[in-house]
Amino acid sequence: MWRYSSRSFLSAGCEPALILNMQPKEHVHFQILRAIEQKPEISQRDLARQLGISNGKAHYLIAALVEKGLVKMGNFGRTEGKLAKVAYLLTPDGVKNRAALTRDYLARKEAEYEALKVEIAALRQVQTEAPSESTPTSNHCA
């Protein structure tokens, strides 16, 4: 899950992503669960395209979520001579897992936002203290 340090991001000298980080696998699971919740009839191909991953990886990740019991697959809309369409549904455990991942994701984004506000304020302070570019700092015309 998330690793959080209560130290200031700036005083720690670290980027926010280094202090608060979701494992890549958790992040992609979060994205898949969110996509499935929004559009249960999404194809693996469309899901792969949306996430920027290969079709094979999308299949592998969905199968892992099905095996964990977070997603249930169901067939619908059989047309003669064609394969049945598949719909993905979040199970109750999948809904709980997605909610927990959403809370963690939101906490990380809020922490990043706060760190950026502090960094922007510090940069603005430096900018106001720095001499203006139009003001010469020394006289080279002598």
C-alpha cells in the first residue's frame, strides 16, 4: 500500500512520488477497477488502449482480478456466428478494494497538491527577493 512520511516533502529533499507511492500493480488494478465500474462492457482491447498496455497484459491483469474475486465475468448479447460479448462486474470485495485504492490514491494526490503549493510559495518568495532582470547588478560601462 502507500508509504507516507510525515516529514515535509521539501525538508526531506524528496519528490512526493518517492515518499508516497502506490505499487505499479496496485495502480493498474485501481485503473482497471475504475474503468470496469464506469463501463462494465468494456473490451480487453479497449481497456488495454485506455491504460496504454498490451492486450495480453490486460487479459493477464483481468484474469488476476477475477482469480482474486474482485471482478466477475459474464457473457451477454450472443449474436449468431459471433463470440458472446463479455461484461465485467465488480464483486462486493472488488467494490471494497476499489474504494480503498481510491482513498489511498486521493490521499497521495492531496499530499502532492500540498507539497506543490509549498514549493510554489517558496519559488514565488525567491522570485520576489531576486533582483529584476531590467535592473543592472553592476556597472560595466566605466
